[in-house]
Amino acid sequence: MASPAAPMNRFGFIIHPIDPKVDVARKFPILGRYLSERMIHFLSTFFPPIYLSHVTGLRSYYTEDEIEGWFVACPYTPVRMTQLPARTVYRKIIQTARLAERLGAQIIGLGAFTSVVGDAGLTISRSVDTPVTTGDSYTVAVAVETLLMAGERMGVPIEAATVAIVGATGAIGSAAAELLAESVRRLILVGRDVVRLEALRQRLESLPAEATISTDMASLSGAELVLSASSSPHPVIGPEHFAPGAVVCDIARPHDVSRRVRTMRPDVLVIDGGLVEVPGEVNYGFDFGFPLRTTYACMAETMALAMEGRFESFTLGKRLQVARVKEIRSIAARHGFRVAGYRSFDSALTEGDLARIRTRAEAARRARRGSS
């Protein structure tokens, strides 16, 4: 008699509405159609945690084992998370995590603002029985890889490049700075707190790249490459901020980069950061607006840890360890996760799009050199 199959490893992942009308409509079409954005912000305060879907078909290329999981939603929008007391926001996220626990999750990932609010997962982890991860370590790994790949694609000499990092003192920004300092010539660390920026600059002094600090978005004009990872609920970077032919990786959700850049700066390539292709024939059971098999790196970290059987709070808090970034990069690659195709402002970029942007970028760079 054949022995019964071993139970699948299981994960849970918490998301929340980012674009209120669009995201609410994905689950509740009538509410998304008839409620105003302001009403959604207000009503989100009173909604309970929401079961979204059962995720199946994720299969490791390394072990060939399949895992399953669940998407659950904290109803708060980014605006409400910044308006409400931290204790209130924690309580709702913890309730959502407990829903994932009841479904059977052995590890829980925190998505978007649920991973940055307050102490970046530490309080939530202490309040539930299941390990919790923010997914920020793999987000850093994927964002840096995406930025450097896109820079090479646009003809930027990486080893001689200057990279500006917006939100440099945040968990993702500071770890990305440390990782990028191994590959590029110069870093511009951009943030609001001069004391914290200077502390980060000093921490990077032992690494090859020269680092300077700035509190002014105008400093982005000195960079060929930009990585943006602020926790602002609104865009903070406009078309006027970029150098000719700049390449930008925007990790933030909601986006840091204004959509005006698309129409007003055709020489600038803006890439949505942190997108990953997952292994297996996944069925999310929910429409994220992504191509099949594409997901966020923070989700992919949770999935990869489940495939690895690493049921631990892998990434928590506002100080990430670059050693962990490199470790999860290795774990994910072993199981078959890899950087997804290029997307910009939530839409896919074709080879033709990339070729047109490169042509305009090279012309803009030549014009700048000719005028200097």
C-alpha cells in the first residue's frame, strides 16, 4: 500500500488596496464602481480582514515539490494607514494575519504598507504564533538586479555610474545602497533626515563607491540610475528631477514616480521594481493585473521560504542585513524564481518600447554633453 503524500508547505500573504477604486473593484466590482475614493478611504476603517483566494500550482524547480497558500487582505488603504493611530493599524493587520493562520499558513508575508508601518513587522510578529516576513530582503535583491540590468540595456556604463537612492534611510533603501556600493562608482543618498543620511554615509565608507547625501530631489539630476523606495502615499518625483536618459527603478507602492514622466520625459526609462517570475503553473485565484506567473518580490520571498521549509521570521525591522539579502537571492534562484520582464507604471514594456526609449535616451545624453 502506497504511503500517503506528505502535506504541502503552506504560506499566507497579506495585501491591501493601493489604488482604492481599481483594487476594491477587483474583489467587489459594484463597490469599486459606485463608491468614491474618499468613501473607500473612510469605509476601509470598518471592514474586517478579507479572504481573497487560495493559491495553487507553485512548484520548486529544485525539489519539484508543490506549495499552496492564501491571499488575505487588510482593508486599509495607504492613506488610512498614515492617518490612523499606529495601534489601530497594528490591530487590523494582526487580525488579518490570524485569518491566514486559521487557513493553515506556516509563514506569513506582509505586503506593501503592511510591511513598513510602525516597526516593520516586529510588533505583528510578536502578536501571532506564525513566523512573519516583510519580504524586504528579496525586494532589495530583485530591485538592484532589475536596475542594473535595465541600466545595461539602456547603455549606461554600470561601473562608472552614479546611482541616486530615494528613501535611502529606509529599510529597503539603506540595504540597496550597501549592495549597490559594491558595483557602481558613486551613490547619492536622498532622504529627509540629514542625521540618518550622514549615519548611513559613514556606514558605507568601507565600500568601494563614494557616497554623498542630499535632502533635495533636484540632486537626482546628477545620477544616471535612480532607485526609489520611499514610503510616501503619493508620488514624490516628477519629470523635472531626472538627468537626460536616466534609468529609474521604482520599488514603492504606491509609485514614487509621477505618471507625468511617461509623457513628459520619453528619454527616461521608468521600471516597476520588485517584480518576479515564479516557478510552476501558478493559479492565484485573484486578478492582480499581472501577467501569468508574475508577482511582487515580497510575495516571492514568502513563497521561496515556504518552498525551502524555512518557517522563520526571515526579514523584520528597519535594518536589513545584506547577508540575508544575498541568502534569499540564492534560495529563490535555486527554486526557480527570477526577475520578470520589464513593466512601467503597471503596464508591460515591449522590445519596441525599450528600443525607442534607448534611442531617445542616447540622443538626450549626447545633447547634454554637447551643451556642457
